[in-house]
Amino acid sequence: MRELIKESLIYKIIDKIFSIFDKQVENSCIVNAFLKEPAGEEVSRSSIFYKLWLHFHNFICSIYEKLHLEKIFGGSIFTRTYFWCAITCVAAALLPTSIIIVMVSVSVFSILLAFARDREMQLIFSPVNKYVFVYIVVYIFAIITSLSFKESVLGGMVFVLFTFFGVAIQWIIDSRKKLEDVIKFMVAIGAVISIYGIAQYVSGMTGNMEWIDTSMFDGITMRVYATMLNPNVLAEYLILITPVAAACFMKEDNIKLKVLYGVSVLLLGICMILTFSRGGWLGLLLAGVVFIVLMDKRFILLGIVCLVALYFILPDTIINRFTSIGNLEDSSTAYRVYIWIGTLSMLQDYWLCGTGFGEASFEKVYPAYALHAVSAPHSHNLFLQITAEAGIMALIMFVIALFVFFRTTGRALKNTQDKKMRYILIGFISSICGFLVQSMTDYTFYNYRVMLCFWIIISLGMIAARVCEKDSGGAQN
């Protein structure tokens, strides 16, 4: 059947068109500039940040030795650094935030303990980390200078801790096997959470109508939220994990595991539909487009056919919900637009340093700029909220970190010959692309566990890129 398709005239025409397109893209100066080799490890190790780290490393090693802490911690469970980091990554979306805070704290302590016990232990270089660390420093300043310091400090500490852990795992997950094990269990947990969400819908456990504009969508009686307490937050998480599950399905050779991954993707997709999150649907749709384009551009036509088919297959309730995107008659859409306009007005005065971290500082300033007196705890847009909380420097560091992530993973995707690792990279790239789309319609870091999952995906993508470069014999950059 496959050979018949390849011999068909339509296939040959499509293949010829995309071959020409591929050559144009490959020779594009913009694409080549984006994927060019950046300043690598040697430059990084000569920076002031690395020198400060060396002093800190020597300091904690000296303290550890002088206090004879090896007698206390040697052989203890706290020395099992990979175990703590891996289980925290896997459980991030499953357990309550309070438990995850404890697990992240123990993991960070275990990482520092590993460095304190070994003077020869080196940081594994990652191009994205230095920008994230500056981003963290800017946020610490935003916490200290917050207009509501008392209300900001505890949440700010969690924000900084989770962000740091998200990038620090790159020092611990240092092999392909560890990477694949973490991915495998994250997908499994995603499937479990999806089953929980579907069970909520089937049993009618989610009757909260606050999330539904009944005047426009009287056919929607419930929206699932599973372990995330809010359907939009659940959708944010599902965007991050679904492309990764799809990548596992594509790369798997074992038939039994392939079926399990396929079922996982199906469960994740059904659960996403039941969130009735339009931003989530749009984000996952873009993630799917990116996934297909990076996998094989010739599948674009098949994707278009599938989208058209969905219009005739899906219930009217879902179609009406999706096509209402951008409709200002919908109270949710109008609410967000008013908040964005009010936040932009506020940023004319607070763009440099922001108002400080957290809801309290935002709510102290925002009402003076609110359009139609619409109140809000945040700006319902990740990029606006980062600027509102920590100023333009935080936004710049965040955007640069994203740029470096896409450049590093894109370069690895272009250079690697490992088909399985290509799928993994495609999954991570698609995941972040989809998440950023939903971030245009919501403050996706509002839930700390989702924020933690975001930084974990960023780090796993960087680890995958490093594995590709190592396996191909390239220099570690």
C-alpha cells in the first residue's frame, strides 16, 4: 500500500513541491543564522558567573569537610540525587503543591550535597542556564522590592525554587537512559491524570459553572480539571505532555509499548477536549502542526484533511466552543481583552521594574488602570505578567532563554542521525510552542506546578540536544 502511494502522481507532485521548499529553507540565511554554532563552553567557563560558582563550590566543600558532614550524610538517602530529581519531575503534576515544594526542596538540597561532597564534580554546561539564572536574580529583586513584600515573599521563594530546580536537573540527568526513563514515567503519569479527568466527566463530578458562559454555551455542563483544580490549568499541563507522549509513540519499536503510548496520546487528547479550554485547544493544535512539520512536511496535507474531517465528526458543542475564539460577546474573551488593555496602560508607568511579584502587588496598582473597572489577580498573559511583576529585564531574559532553547534543540534536530532522538526533540519543541500559544491567553505560570513542568520540559529538551551531540561525536556545547 505504501509503495502504491509513493508511486502515485499526487504523492510525486507533493514530494517535489516540498523538496524545493526544503532546499530553500536549508539555504536560507535566516535559518542558518538561527542554527549557527553559538559561543560554547570555553566562553562560558571564562565568564564571571562561572568564576562565582567556583568560589561557591569551594566554599560549600570546605564547610562540608570542616563540619565532618560526611559522617551524617554519607550513604544516606539524600545522596541519591537522581532518584529525588526524577521522582519530582514525574510527580510534579500529580501531587498537591505543598508536597511538591517539599520534594523540590529535598532535590535541591541533594544536588547541593552532591557538589559539597565532591570537589571534582563539574557543572554540565547548558547554553540556556545562564539566562535563566539572570531571570531568577531579576525575580529575586522583584520580590524584595515588591509593593506588597509580606504577601510576595513566600510565593516568590517557591517561584524561584521551582525555576532553579527546573534547570538544575540538567546537571543530574546526564545520560540517555536517565532521560528516557524520566520521559517514560512522565507520560505514564499524564495518562493517569487524563483518566482521572475523564472519570470526572463521566461521573459528573465537575459541576462548577463559574468557568462557563451559559448564555453562549448552554450545551456545556461541566469542564474537567483532574489534579489541577482548574480546567485551563489542566489544559496547560496537557499541552506540555501530549506532544512528548506522541514522540514516544512514534519512536517506539516494541509493539506492546507502542500501543500503550498510543492509548496515552488518545487519553490525553480526550481529556484536553473535556477541559473545553479554547486556549488549550489552540495551543495543542499548533503543537500538532509543529510536530507534523518537523517530522515530515509532506504530512501537512494529511493534517489539513484531518482538520476538515474533525469539523464533521466532533459534536456541535465543541465546534461552537472553538469557533467562538475571538468573539467579544463571550464574557471570558471580553474579560481578557479588557485586562490586557488595562495591563498595557499600567506598564507605561511600571515597565522598567514592575510592581513586584505576586497577586497582591499587581492588585494594588492595576485597579487604577482597569478598563471598565474589571478586576483581576493577574494579566491573563504570561509575557505581560512577567513584565508587570519583574520589569522589562525579566521579559528579555525569558525570551532569550526561549530563543536559546529553540536554537539548541533545532540545531540538534538538524544534525542528529538518530531517528528516535529526533522524535524526542520534536516532542519537546512542539510542547513548548503549544504552551507559548496558550500563554498568550492566560498567565500560565500562575500555577506553580505547571510552571515547574514547563522548566522541566525546557531542561529535558536541552538534555536531549546534549545527548544527540554526544552520540554524534560533536563537541559538547
